[in-house]
Amino acid sequence: EKGGYPDFMMKEIHEQPRVVRDTLAGRLTGGTLTIDELDLSHEELNLIDRVYVIACGTSYHAGLVAKQLIEGWARIPTEVEVASEFRYRNPIITPTTLVVAVSQSGETADTLAAIRDARVRGAKVFGITNVVGSPVARESDGVIYTKANKEIAVASTKSFLGQVVSLTLLSMLLAQTKGKLTTSQIKLLFKELADTAEQIETILSDTTAIDEAALACKDACSSLFIGRGLGSAICAEGALKLKEISYLHAESYPAGEMKHGPIALIDEGFPVVAVATQSPTYEKTISNLQESRARGAMVVAIATEGDTEIKKHAEHVIYIPKVRDCFSPITASVPLQLFARAIAVARGCDVDQPRNLAKSVTVE
Ligand code: M6R
């Protein structure tokens, strides 16, 4: 049932091009995006003036991506919060607040409690879940199903991709509704979004550089993941993947924070994994790599195909196809999944069933 792959995680990583295709199927008709399941009129959508994305773990990291896309495209103030914090504070909610609850399993206790609380306070709640008929689906006003199909490995991979693609669509829909993206912009973005399926296939077709970097890092006790903008969100997910399946400590920081503390950790051979793809802050990230290497760091950089400059600043470069920055979370997270898995395998860990963790967390 592993389809010839050594473990479920590897099988699920390889399903991601299909997840992208299935998530996008039928969503664009003549330049208009449709997410009918949301069950909100154009007017109601147009009135939304605040968004909270509520989730836990990996799903929370998909929310970090959504915040940047919703604010960037639709210009709606958006907060991302872990459900266990949201449910115990007093968030500002009005009838024009949209709460987006993201949960692979659809049964995470804190996320469900946050949904109930948000609805009592009068918010509209959209669920984004992978499990049809799950409590999150039942208790939300509208639901988008990620098309990942059953995910068995405890570490989320394909469901994360499905969440990011679904949230990207939702962000585009909000921007379209608010008149912030034109029909031709939507069409172009949608095409490029669809192209990421093939770009993931390219990444999966040759993992040599990823495996080499993983072998070089496998005996470390700790590591840092750094990036800026969307790269910072991807790093948060990359670090979680690594720690949960390999038990190698990994911490993510926005690269600009290095001088405010984490750079003190760096000594000879300390792994610094950087998302350094083409983006408006590329040069700034390069400076952070130089500062890290000057203190002995072993830099592993995820970079854009064709970037020769990066080789001067990293011991290991993992190239990925060029995409528009807004779609980099979809492509750049794939090598980080493979990197975490390769380290876990090299350290003799049970990739699919990491210690102390359960696939769904139905108690607080
Ligand atoms: O089912 P959910 O998306 O609500 O689960 C949230 C987290 O428990 C989950 O993402 C967890 O962090 C995964 N093990 C990450 O790989």
C-alpha cells in the first residue's frame, strides 16, 4: 500500500503534483474564480474587513503563508494565530470578521474550540480540512476540502500543500471580490499556480543535492532555518518537519532577526538552512548568509535555478525552478520535506511514526 515507496511520507511527498492539480480543478471559469462551497454572496465577501487564520502545527504554517497573500493581494488585515492561544483570549471579532480554520484531520480539539468560540462571537467561519464530514467541516459555515486524500504519515506533507494551494485560491478570491486583482491578472496567476504541479515534479525527479546536504547535516545537534517574507513561513514548516521526524533540534527565524540573538548559536559546522529564492529581499538574505558563514556555519541554501551567485555563499545549494515569489511556498517546501526525511532516515528514525506524536490531537 506504500505504492513501492519506502515509507508513507515519501509516497505522500510524491503525490503533491496531483494534489495541486486536483485542488485547482474546476476553480476558474472564464477568468472568474469560484469557491461555491463557501456559501457567501459577493456582497458578504466584499464586506469582510478582518481575517483570522486559526490552526495548529503545520496547518498554522499554511496560515502564515495566507496572511502574506491576503494582505498583499486583497489588502485585508489578517492575523494568524495558534488555536490554543486564540481560544483563551478575547479577540476582536465583528460580523464582518472572517475566521479561517485550517485542520488536516478536521478534529483538532483546540481548532474546534476556536471555531465554536468565533461563531458565538458572530464571525463567519470557513473550514479548510482534508477529511470530508469531519467536525471542522460540520461546524463551519463553509468548507473547502483540500484534495490530499488520506494522509497516513504523522508528518504532514501533501495536506500542507493542499492547504497552501487552497488558501492561495481563497486569497485570490478575496482580492477579486474586492476589485484588487483584474480578470487578466487572475488568469495569469492561476496559470502560474497550476504550473507549480510540473515544477514539483521537476524537484522530485532529482534529489541528489538534497540527499547530499542531508548527509552533511545528519550528525548536528541543532540547526537554524532562516528566510524572509514567504521564505520565513516556509522555514517555520521546514524546521517543524525536521524536528518532528529526526529529533534534530531545528528552529526557524526571520533572517533579519539573526543579529538579535540566534547568531550566537553559530560555531564551526552549525547547519543554517536558508530559503534564498528570488524575491524582493534576496540580497538581504545573502547578507545574512555571509554573516553566518563568517562564524563557521554550514549553509544549505534553497535557491532559484540559474542563480550562480548563491554558490559563493553556501556549502550546499538545492536548486528549484523559478516561480513568482507568491508561489514559492508551494515549490520551496518540497525540498525541505525531502531534506527532513533524508536526515530522519540517516539517523535511523521511524519516519512515519515519530515518537510521542499522534496524527490527530483530539484532546487539549
Ligand atoms: O489535523 P490538524 O491539521 O489540525 O493538525 C495540526 C497539527 O497537529 C499537525 O499539523 C502536526 O503539527 C503535524 N504532525 C505536522 O507535521
